[in-house]
Amino acid sequence: MRPGVVAALVSASLLVLGAAPPAAGGAPRAKRPTGPGPAALADTGGGTQLILAQAPGTGATSGTLTWWDLTDGRWVRAGSAPARFGARGLVEGAARVQGGYTTPTGLYDLPYAFGIEAAPPGTRVAYRRVRQGSWWCEDTRSASYNRWSEPLAADCRGSESERLISYATQYAYGLVIGFNYREPVRGRGAGIFLHVNGRGATAGCVSVPRDAMRRLLAWTDPRRRPHIAIGTASGATALSRY
């Protein structure tokens, strides 16, 4: 989402940081660690890999990113990095407005990776190379809204979209965050990615240092249904899915 302008759950249920659902039928629940990690979430997407992007509050533009593996019933942290968020903080995904410079809270899948540079060694997730004619359509009038467009679709205005190769630093490596992606609501937002840091806060994406992005791409395994949960560390924010 236009990183150069500034200096991402599957049903309608809610995810609340710090809450845990009751076990079905009163069956005993597997012991899970306490703390600020995935064990504190009511829903982690059903997979065994999770990226957790946390800001100290909804008005923050920076925070932390951690990534986790579910191993033998316990979430184990696999890595961490400082993270940046939208220039105007975070907002519930369902309430987000395009152009608001906010990062959408919620739990989202990660459809595929992309980058101007070649995929780092060990990358297993589908990886699309950025070329001269690669665009992300953000034109609300276009049938290609919130989609990769190569070449730029005839009904998609370049002035309302991103030419991906123009952001050599930020889009060296990235992961598409599945916000507003499956059935896009026009005007809610397009082009929300996890990508390499630029010079400051983002226009709505989540960004991390370059080395962290490379490590994330080598770690992400599509067979393990990875998701990203974006929210606040306080646990006071209700997050809508997808």
C-alpha cells in the first residue's frame, strides 16, 4: 500500500487477545503456555505457524513481530524483529477506510510471497518476481481491485495503483496479507503486505528489517497454513477475522 507516500480472521466471529474459547463438550484442553504469544489468542487460524504483529496501542506506529511454530501442542517462538505499522496506527479491519494510513487488525492468511529480488534460499511459499510491468491495482473502479495486475489492467488507473518495481527497498521481499483479499470490499483498502522497512511508518502495511523478511520467507511453510495476527499487546482490542 504505497510505501513511498509516508517518509493484515475466516468467519464473522471475533478474536480477542487474552481470551480463550472453552473446550468443546467440556473435554480437557491441552496445556498451553501463558504470556503474550499465540497461546493468549482465541483463534490462530487452525494452522501450525503464526506470525504475531503487536503494537503497544492502536495509535502506535511501531511494535514487535514474532513468529511461532506449534510443536507437540505448544507454541514455540521461532524468531522476532522490530515492526512498523501505519502512520496513523491500527484500526479494526472491518472499519478500515482506504487511504487512512492505518494497519488493519485481525487474523489473516498469507496467499503468496513476492519480491523484486530472487526468493531467499529455502523459500517454500509460492513466490512471484516483480517485473517492469507488475502492478498492484488499488483503483476501486476496477475489476482487478486489490489484485496483482501484469500488465496493468485497462480499467485500472495507474494513478490509483502501485507499480511494484518503484519501491526497490520495501518490495525487495514481501508477503501478501489476505486483508480484504478473498471478496474485496471496495474502498476498504488494497495492497496490505508484510514487507521490508522503508524510512518510516507505513501507509497501512506491516514492515520489518530486510534480514527479518528473508528469515520469514525461509521459515514460512504453506503446508502448515501460516497466518498473521495483527493487534495490540494490551489485549484490549477486538479483532475481526479476514
